[in-house]
Amino acid sequence: MTVQRTNTSRVISDVNQIAMAWAQEHAGERLGTKWYDGETSMEPSEKWPVSELVRLAIRKIMTEAFSKETSMSELTESIRAASGFTKEQSRTVAETEGSLAMCHGNLAAWKRTGIVKSIKWRKSSLHKGRDVCDLNANAGSIPLGQAFPSGDEVPPAHIGCCCCPCIAELNEPKRTNSV
Ligand SMILES: [Zn+2]
């Protein structure tokens, strides 16, 4: 994933550890649901059904992608080989599952440390035209853990969404009474 540009930074490698931990538990969860058809529902998809075996294979591939340097084309090819999806579908899965793990990994880390008060939705310049991400970006600072207008706590709001969450405000540092 993004390991290439980050492996000298301990902070970012911690985030990749967190993305990896998220991927291990959740990657592929939305595959085979209507969310992947462009709807908000997590009901099973009739257009693009995905077997449990394929879901678990992709979960493993995504988890490994965060553990070592992996390019998007390698990741796409691994997903294609494991799933029988087309190249285009595999690319969509690679990008979407990568984004889910990165953003939700961040969210989990921010919640755990308790230092982040509110976040903003930074809209990706790759969005063509207006969509729900404009509403999310226009909403400004949202307290951590609350949903943006799309119903999501962090991006992606839909497949192909390359938006990022960013910290808006930090909590006041807690005074530590050393014992
Ligand atoms: Zn977006």
C-alpha cells in the first residue's frame, strides 16, 4: 500500500500496523453487499455476489499488503488471481479495501488514544462531479465517532472514493498526576 513513501517514519508505520489490524478483522466485509453496487445498504448483492471463501482470501491478501511493501498493481493482481474478478473489479476492490483499512485504522487509533476531538472530511480531487462527499466535506468539523451526512464516520463513502479523514481539533491534554 502506501508503505513505499512511509517506511522511514515510525508514526506512519504505526498507522499501517493499525490498518493491518483493521484489515485482519474486517477487510472484505462489504464485498458481495449492495454497498459495492453503489448503494448504502449492506444487504447481499445480486449483481456481484462474493463467496465466503473469496472474502476470506481477500482479507488475507489485504492484511499482507499492509505488512510489506506492495504496489497497487501487485495487490490488484493478487486479488484477481484469488477471486476470478475482472482486472477492473480487482482494482476497485484493491483501492476500496485499502482506503477502508487506512481510514478505519486511523479512526480506531484516534478513538483509542483519546487525543482527537473532531475531524474533517477532506474531499479527494479525484472525484468527478458532485456526490455525497461534497456534503461530508461541507459539514466541517464533526466530533470524532459521529457520522458525516453520508452516514459514515470516515471515508470512503462509496467505492472509488479516495477522500481522507483529517484531524480538525485535538482535546486539551490531560494532566497526568504522576504517582
Ligand atoms: Zn469521497
